[in-house]
Amino acid sequence: MAVTTVRTPARHGRSTVAGRGDHRTRYFNFFCGSVLLVFAAVWLIPLLWAIDTSVRPEAEITTNPISWWTSHWNIDNYRQVVNATDLPSWYLNSIVTSGLSAAFTVVVCSMAGFAISRTQFRGKRIMLGLILAGLLIPAQVLILPLFREFNGLKLLNTYWAIVLPAIATPIAVFVFASFFDGLPKDLVESARLDGAGWFRIYSRIFMPLCKPAISAVTIFTFVWTWNQLLWPLLVLSSTKLMTIPVGLASVQSAYGIIYGQVMASAVLGALPLILVFLLFQRRIVEGIANTGIK
């Protein structure tokens, strides 16, 4: 009887604490779900509105632009945009420039990150300061010097005018450097005892271990290059070499503000990125979680 008398309040205390913990967990989950729902609505409503507007007749859009419903759904705006533009070439140009930028960025920035993380050389702190300065200087400040530099190199109106500026990405260097810092130092010492050189250590040992960083840098560089507008607009004048954002901007300029066609062109430009996200969303989340990209 004595034992029962002592245990009863203890159970009650634990159940009370557990109940409070459950309530706090439910409140926290409800708060997180509400915040995510708000952010999802902020991002999805404009996309859904663009899709809805792109399949409505222009007369209805101008009469009642905020309406979500029409009884005359059609894809005439998409047909007009596709027939009046060189869309396949623009898609191909965007795929080539974005793919080359992502591939060269991974190679160059991973080498730089490996050198910063695993080697000692004279001027290392100065090099780190210069890379950090690249994060602080706005890209718009560098547009005029870059334009004069590429004009002097006769690279304007070529793929390289889009690819080369995208390769030197300071944030990608720091992503690879931080990831290499997290790998055991014994790997280098063991490889050096086996007679491996620095390039072999980098390519055969470290690169296969940093697939999350490679995925993150590849995806973010591809998306960033795909969405670029200002720099490609300055360096590309040939219609055949235009990327998707530049080409769609020229469509808007050529036809004025025809809302249905503008929204159809915006949806066509966003479709590849939506497809990339759906196919590689797990890689994107893993890359952000493992490399600390924010």
C-alpha cells in the first residue's frame, strides 16, 4: 500500500509534463504549418494566376483582369508565342549556357575550395579576402568593366560571354571549402603515404565524397544562369543566340503588353525550372542541408 501511495503523484506529474509537451509540440507544429502555408500561398498564387491568365482570351483579361474563371479556355496565346518566336533555339541556348556554366563552376570552384581547405601557400589570406570581396560587391557594379573586357576579347554575342562570368562564383568556393573542411584529415595523410599527388587526392578521394556539394552547386548555378536577364541582354544581340529570358523579353517588347501572351511566355520560360525542381528536389534539399547554403 505504501508503494502505491508514493507512485501515484509521480505518474501524475510525468503525465502532466508529457501533456504540456504534447500541447507545445502541437502548437509548434501548427505555427510551422501556418507559416509554410502562408509562404506557399505567396509563391503559388502568382504562378497559378499566370497560368490562368495565359489560357484566357485577351478580351476577357482586359475586361476583368482579376477574375479566375472563364468559359472560353484555350491555348491560343501559347500557339501565337510559339509560332511568332524562335523558342526551340532559345531553349537550346539556355540549356547549353546553363549546363556549361554549372559544369565549369563545379570544376573550377571545387579546385579553389580544395586548395583553400587542404593546402598551405603564400598569400592564402589575401586570396580569401579577394574571394570574400566577391561576395560583397554587387554584380551590377561589375557590368561595365566586364562588358569592356569581353568586348576587348571579341567574345560578345557568343556562348562564352554568358558562361565565363558565371564560373567565378565566390559562394561556390566557400561551399566546397567548408565541405572539404568537414572531411577527416587522415584521408590526405594516408593518400600521401601511398604516393598520391594533390590532383589525385582531389579527384579520386575528395570529389567522390562531396556529391551533396556538387549537386547543390550544379543546381543553383544552373537555375541562376537560366534566370539571368540583364547581362545576357547586354552581350547577346543575335536572335539565334538569345536565351529564354532575353527572347521572352523581346517578345514583350515586340508585341506590347498583350497580357495573355506575356503570361504564356512566362509560363513557358518557367517550365524547365519547375521540371528540374520536381526531378531533383531531394538533391536540392540534401545539398542545402549538408552544405549550409542559405
